[in-house]
Amino acid sequence: FPGDYLSICQDIVKRKRVIDQHMGSMPQCRGKLGDRLREAGAVDRLLEMLYILISEFFIDDFTSNMKLKQTQNLKNEDCITFDDTVFDSVIELSIGSLGALRDLACGNAINRATIGSFKINQYRNKVEIESGLHIVSFFIKRNHHVLWNDILCSKTSEDQDTTRQPTARGKLELKLLTAAIGVVRNITHSTQTNCEELHKCGLTEYFIWRLRHGHEQQEHEYVTTPSLENSYINNVNETSELSRLPDPMKPWREACYRISGSLINMAEKCHQCALRC
């Protein structure tokens, strides 16, 4: 990204426009069109750009909330602090890039393998992310142990409201997380190497935690179902508790369904994930 503030803003908008025009929908990324985009280098360029966004704008800490970084102005060596408007644009660019990767991976085994085999050639700003799978995992794991509603209520530095209500930034945060989970769901479909590597990245544990404990305590619900062991082996009418997926009113419902689909895909191809589930 360029060094001065105005050029950064213009560059972000330009990149987002290009993605929306050429990879902004599923029909643009499926079949032969998806193959052509990959052959033209689209998959690699998307992953490279996401890595640059991580190194330039995101704190290198998987467990922290999203924060602003500072960069050096190349012209006058003054330090620029990116304001919330710029950072919201960065999030939107990340969402668009992840959405394009999700659609490119849908129904295309070669594109899934390409995402999984992507490697970082040169580290930036000491951000030691090694692969495309690490890049996708970053956007998922950075909100680990943050409850769904806390993500939705994320505030910017300018927010003065102390009430716990959904914010514009929080909605972007949730959309970003949902987009990254969508990439995982698609790249794990019938692709063993991706499933095994993502398990090694810790996504199995993350997904299980988010399904079981991502709600606030008072919102966490259970359903009572017949125990498989008791029903089929002992034929006893005892029960066991299983976590319920969120109801349709919860904004994170789609994310939870994508997590469930990801775990199913991973468990089918990764023995260790299946054992953990």
C-alpha cells in the first residue's frame, strides 16, 4: 500500500471495486470462469493481498480484538494513525477477498488445492504467517474466546455509547468472521490435506468452543435427545444434552451453520478431527 493517507484510501477502494466487478458473485467464480481466474493468478493475488492487510493493518495477535496499526509515511516520516473510516474499508476489502476465495473454492477441487498449497515467500513486518490456510485461520482465530454478542457490539475509538448494543463496526466484524468460516467450509470439502492442516492450526478446537460456548451464559440452550449408546445398545430411555444451534433471530446463525458444515467436512477427511468431535 502507498505511504500517504489519501493514496491508501484510494487504493483500498480501487481494490474492492475490482474484486466486486470480477469476483463479486458465485456465477463469476464457478466452472470455467473459476479456472480462468485461477490461471490468471486471482487466487494467489487474493491471498497475497489478505496477507498484506494482516501485516499492515491488523495486530499480529490471534487472540486480540481488531486494533489499528500505525505505519510510516514514506514521504515525510510522520506517523499516520488510520482512522476508523479507513479501517472499516480495510475490513470490507477483507470481506470481499474472503468471499471471492469462498466462491472460487466452491465446486472446484483445483482451486481448493491451490488455496491450501499457497505459501508466503517473504514475511512482512515480522508477521510470520506461512500459508494460505494460516491466512484464513488468522481471520477466524483472532476473535477466539470473544462471545458472539461481544463481537457484534465491538466499538470504534470514536464510539461514546457505553451501552451494550450492536454497532456498525460490530456488524462488519461478524461479517468478516462469517466470510472466513465460509472459506473453510468450502476448502475442506473432500480435500484431506486442507482438513488435516486446518486441524493442526487449531480450528477444530476453535469451532467446537464457538458452537458450545460462543453464546452468553443466559442464552446458551440445550435440547434433550435420546442417547445413541442407550437407545441402540442398552435400550434404556435415558437422555443426553446437545447444544442447540442459534434460532433464526440471532445474527450469528449463518456463521454457526458454516462452522457445523466445516466440522463435518473436516471430520470426514481428518481422523484426529473426527476423534475430537
